[in-house]
Amino acid sequence: MSAPNTDPEKQAKRHKPALLGMTAVVIYALILLAALIIWLAWRGNTPEEEGAMIDARTGETVQPSE
């Protein structure tokens, strides 16, 4: 059973603000995702201390033995 009074143009006009809001939220989320990816790539996985090494077994930072 369908609705008796359907007017697609009128419905599109009524839904336009909601669609614009959802589009804005998606764009905002994509900007935040891109910022997160850029920040993670920039920061990387480099040791903070000069000469420090990462132990592959434990993931801890260790000083090289000389």
C-alpha cells in the first residue's frame, strides 16, 4: 500500500536541509581522518632518544651496548 499524496519535488525540498547537514558531517569526518593519517605518518615510529634502539621482541626502547 502506498501513500496517497506523494510529491517527490516537495519531499526533496523538505529533506534538503537534512541532506546538507549529513554531507557536512561526512566531509568533517573525512577531514579529521586525513588529519589523523597525516599526524601518524609525520610522527612515525622513531625513537625519541638519539642512539636508542627498539627491541623487536619486546618493543621496548633499549640503549645500544658499546
